[in-house]
Amino acid sequence: MSFLLLLLLLFSLSLNLAPRNTAAAGDDGQFIYSGFRGSNLTVDGTASITADGLLQLTDGTAYLKGHAFHPFPFRLRDMANGAVRSFSVSFVFGIVSVYPDFSAHGMAFVVAPSNNMSSSLPAKYLGLTNVQNDGNASNHIFAVELDTIQSVEFKDINANHVGIDINGLQSVRSYNAGYYDDMSGHFQSLRLISRQAMQVWVDYHGEKKQINVTLAPVQMARPVKPLISTTYDLSTVLTDVVYLGFSAATGRVNSRHCVLGWSFGMNDRPAPAIDIDKLPKLPRAGPKPRSRVLEIVLPIVTAMVVLVVGGAIVIGVRRRVRYAELREDWEVEFGPHRFSYKELFHATNGFADKHLLGAGGFGKVYRGVLPKSKFEVAVKKVSHESRQGMKEFVAEIVSIGRIRHRNLVQLLGYCRRKGELLLVYEYIPNGSLDKYLHNNENDKPILNWAQRFRIIKGITSGLLYLHERWEKVVVHRDIKASNILLDKDMNGQLGDFGLARLYDHGTDSQTTHVVGTMGYLAPELIRSGKVSPLTDVFAFGVFLLQVACGQKPIKENPRGGGGHMVLVDWVLEHWRDGSLMETVDARLHGEYDAGEVSLVLKLGLLCSHPFATARPGMAQVTRYLSGATPLPELMPADLSFDVLAMMQDKGFDTSVVSYPDLVTSFGTISSLSGGR
């Protein structure tokens, strides 16, 4: 008998010493956790309890979630009237991020119908809901969020706020994290990611249907005035039996969300006060504490710094001016596609002349290596003074930057500063095609016919993708040999999307600015200024003749007497005389496939037909070049036109204009920059 009495005594003593964390469904109970060592919380995901009793909801792993629930459910409803009874919650938490000024995403105290939240998502959903069910009344969730990321989708007020959530992440009431000072009544801000412990009190008044949320530093007494107060009948939200707990989620930043202590009470039994001195410590983040040696040396170093601070200020101002950029509010949405000017400045060694790849009417192009990724880029500097249409122009750049095709130079992004726009492209090592076609210094090898024909097919494929295969119709507007770059394997890539114009399939382009390069401009473009895929086809036809003949689009008059002649007219004239093959580049020395060359010359003339309706689309051009469809039987009479005469009819007197002037673009994109 004495042995049984001893066992009963020991059992009673163990109950008195254990934390009160066993309130079951239907109890009018309280519980308190002063640390969680030895507790039997229900945890999932990344949630765990450390050896010193810290509840760690996330462990710093990116894009994961963690939950922890009191092991027993509660019946919060009054059995008599079915209304949710008054209850109060208190907990101490801390958020520890590897970065002192940035964290992701946040945590929440939650009252839910189940402790199984496996269908929820991490990141902005905080492990509470998912894409399909967020905001659904069937969730029956009440939560108080501590959010460190501003999610526009959920109308968050900022990246440091406390919110009351009902069934979803769009808070019914939220406010900046902080508290109201009892003495002055002034609001004092707190940073949720300060790596310091803070205490939260959540109170629900069953009769008044009032929810109060209060926040304060952990060593401070509870402020009298709550941070958030709102009226909401939780009887319309919560189920008869509920689980109490916490949820947290990470994004792309290494963050840990921790709970140090927790208490709960209902009806006339408020949440017990948490003994702060018994709580575990938050994990340390950031650099180790300074040593005593550093504390001694630091004042000496500080004194030396004071002596040079004047010079440092001057250097800082100069650097700020050097790297100054122009940013406007609407550019936030284009953030990932924007480069910093400082990054591009260092990539090109300050836009040094030794990195200059070329220059034209649109500006200069520099070769560069991005400092962090070591990725080679080409940076085009374009002068602009007008801000009119800039938003639309940048939006077009970002949209085009999503195009991926092996025969199109990728546009990576942009940067803006006062009076200057910088476009960033991938770097193509072998330079532009025109330097191989019109090389007088013999520093570039002569392209054989096989290489030329492969380049033609590649550009055809890229242009077909722009016109018909991408989600929008992209009219390049400046197809020419100098805008075709050759990679390490001498494959052609169409570049310089600075003039590109895009619009939806099935609609007409609204552009009326005449933009492009003389010799490549379609007659209807000169007349109306309106672009279409067929204006690109015209320029592509000139390009075909340029590759086959090795001649510039506007050449000196072979008959003498000064003046110039359009390449299209020159080739057509030879065809009329039965000497079409005499137009082939003499540097090929007759080493070419005569059938392919004849096809390219005739197709070039067909594509550069003065009437747009007579030109083939790029899909048809592809079939001609592949041999899937034979080229129609054409006679020189079928292509009887004089492009030069058409230009002169429109006021372009080529007899008095030098060649460099002719190949300079005339026109602007919304007055932003000039062509080349």
C-alpha cells in the first residue's frame, strides 16, 4: 500500500511540474509554454524544436513551410448559443534572416479547423492557403500575420506589417509593425526582421465581436492601446472544434521564423503571463561579436578615418555623379530586365575606346564582361533627350527580351540615365556580316558560298519566327548586313532590335514614323511611314542580293558620270540583259552552286518588289529556300521597276547625296534616337 501511495505522490508531482499544454476539446482551459523542450506539439514541414526548447518553424531553407500546433483541439463555441467565446493568446517570436535588411516571407498565429495544412504553399502564402483556395469561406481560418514581404496581389501595405486575416492572405485590417507608447501616445515603429524577440497579444471579445492585436519589444510591458483593433464575428468563420498553432514560410532568402514562448486562455481565464527570463535564446545571425582587441583598436582607426573623411565625401560625390541613373516609378515592373549603370560601366572599363565595336547613327556599341557572371555582352549607348513615349519603348524592349531563337541576338535588358539609353545584348564574337562582304582591308576572310547560303537560311528562320511564330508580330524595321552578326561557327544572328516594332497577330501596326536605312526601305514605307512584315521582306530581299553580289545596297553608277545606283535596279538590269550570273561576287571565283545562287538572286528581286502584295511572306520564302516549293517561273518583265526612280519621285535625289548620307537612317522612335 505504501508503495502505491508513493507512486500516486510522484505522479501528482509530475503533473504540477509539467507545462500546462494538454487542454483538450471542450475544456475551458489555459496552457503556457515557457520554451518548448519536452512538449508534444504537432509539427510538420521544416518545423522542429531545438535542444534548448526553441520552436523553429523554418530552418532557413528556401521556398519551404513549417507548421506547429497545440496537440489537442479546442471547442471555442458556447454550447448554449453557438457563438465563439472570448479568448486570448500571447506569444514571443523572432525572425532571423541572413540579411539584416531583407527577409522572406513571414509567419502567422493561426486558428484552423485541422492541423493538417499540407495543401498550403510557401512564400507569399505563408503556409496558410494556396492559389486555388485563398480567400474561400470554406477555409474557416483566422490568422494574425507577421509579414516581411509586400505582396501586391494581396494588397499588402508594405514589407513590415501586422495583419488580421480571415480565410486568406488579403488582410481585413493591417498596420505598420510597432506599438503606441503609454506615456506619449506616439507610435513607435518596430522592424520584424530586427533579429530581436518581440511579444504579441491577440484578444477576441465574444460579446463585442472585437479583435485586438498588440505588439511590443519582449522586455516591455503590454501597451494599453492595441496596434490593430477591428470588429469581426468569428462565429461566422470558425468551426466548432479548432486547432491553435503557427505557420511560417520562406521565399528565396535564408530566414528562420522562431517562437520562444506561448500561452492561451479562454472565457474568464486570460492567457497566462509568459516568464521572459525562462525563454530560450534566438539563434545568432550575421558576424560574430567583436573581440576586445577590436574594441581597443576601433577608436584609433576611427580617428584616422576622421582625417580622411573630407576626401571620402568628395570621392563619394564623384562616384555618385559617375554612376547616376534615371529611374521612374513605372520602371518597378521592369526591374529584373534593368541593369545598373555601375555594372555596365565596369563591364566596359568605363566605355573605353579599346572596347568600341562600332558606331552609327544610333550611337556607339561597346564590348563588355559583366563583373559578377563574367558573361560577355554588347552595350549600345543611344542618346535621347525626350521622355515622351519612353515607358512604351522600355515595355517594348522588355517584351522583345523574352524572345529566344538561335538566329536572333538576345536582348538582355536596358539601363537609363539622363540623356542616354543603354541597350544590353549578348555578345556575338565574329562581328557583323557587312565587314565580310565589303572588306577592303583584307583583315576578314572571304565567305564561301556554303557559308553565305547557311547565313541566309538562318536569318530566314529568325525572321519567320519574329513575323509568325512568336506570341506577337515583331517587325524588325532595320534588316541589313551590318545588323547581322556571326557567331563562332559563322552562323548568322539577326540583331539590333532598337528599331523593332511589335504588335498582336491579326492587327495592323500603328507606327507612322519613317525609320530604317536607305537602300533597304520599301516604297510604301517611304510613302506612308507605316511598317508591316512585308516592309521587312523588302529589306530582306535587298539583303539576299547583297550577300550574293557582295555589293552595297546603293552602289556607284557603273556607267560612270557620277551618281549612284540602287543594287536592286543593277541586278534587274543584268537579268534583262541575260547576264544575271555576272552580278555574283567576283571574290567567289566561280566556286558556288549555280542553282542556289540563281535562286537567291531571283528570290531577292521578288522580295524587293515595289508592290507589297507581290512579295512572298517569310513562310513562303522558307519553302523556296528549302526546295519544298519551286520558285515561280519569273521573267525580267514580271519585275519591271526602278527603285531609284521611285525614290527620286519622293524627293530623294541620290545624284547629289553622298553614299554615307544615304545609308544614314532618317527618323526616330518617338524622337528618342537616330538610325544608322
